[in-house]
Amino acid sequence: MKLVYVFDAYCGWSYGFSPVLAEVTRRHPELAVEVVSGALFTGARRVPIREFGYVQGANAKISELTGVTFGQPYDRLIADGSFVMDSEAAARGMAALRQAAPDRAAELAAAMQEAFYAAGLSLSDAATYRRIASGAGLDADAVTAAFGAPAAQTAARADFRRAAGFGVQGFPTLLAVDGDRAAVLAVGHATADQVDHGLAAFGAATR
């Protein structure tokens, strides 16, 4: 059995779920975690952030429910309103980081979200991945090169197809997967205890 975490790096609820995922992985070191990027802001939704008038209200609710904080640099992006969230670029970044350290994908996904929501850094900028890679002790040159390579775009699109294949309609979604069986453990928000309950039920059903 493994965990599959389907998130979008530009999704505030995914940011709020990061501490829960960290706790789940701490409790279950025996479970591999596969991170799959979603396509929340692609196509017609790839527009200036001011077009999403709900963002500030949603962020307040996310903070209230999860305890995560949004940094002042990010708040300035919201206030300016011209920043464009591009989920395909973020998925390319996730693919580059995942390639460098596949067993640390959950940790690196959280680092991406910290870079955006705390430090206000663009996930379309290669320099952001250089910073994340350096902070994680990875080969920063290799990661930034991978971010710009055609293979990262291929991987991003494969992630989008995989997320759709799981039937994911909201981010984040955490699944337990065992062979051809899968169960949804969390969508949007859940506690680590709730995830544990779902894991126990899924384990019992697959025995």
C-alpha cells in the first residue's frame, strides 16, 4: 500500500494540508508517498490573481482551520493582483524536484508551497527551484536544468492525466492505493487522526 497525494502547488487548501501530510508521513514511515500535480490554474483559468475575488476570504478560512500563515510577500502579490498562477509551470517544477529526490516528494511539495505562500516567489521562475533545491541539499543546477527541459512538461501533463484518472475533482486529495484498489482518505481538509481512521478501514477492507 502507498499514499498518493494529488495537490496543486497554487491551491491554498493544499498549503493548509501540508502540516497534516507531514504528520501522516511521520506516523507511517512504512508508506511510500507519491505526489501528483493537479491542473487547477491552466487554460482559461491562467489569468491575473485579481480575477479570483474569493482568494483573501478563502485564505482567512484556511488559516482558521489549519493554522498555516500567509507571508507578507504573498499578501503583496494579492494586493497587486497582476500575478498569474500557472499550474503547468508548477507541475514542471514538482517534476524536476521529484526527479532529484523521489522519496522526498511530499517534503518538496510543501517547500514549493512555502516558497509561494510564505515568501511570495513565483513557481514559474527557475530561480525559485534553485532556492528550494539548495535549501533541501539537492543539486540546484540539475533541478533548474530539469525544470526547463522538455521532459518536465511531459511529466506535468502525465500528472494531470493521472489526477483525472483517479477521478480527483478537488485539491488536495489524499488516496490510499493498493494494487488496483484505491480509497480517498481526505479531500480539502482533514486531520491526521481522520486520515489514520481511513487508512485503518482501507487496510481492513484489503486484507
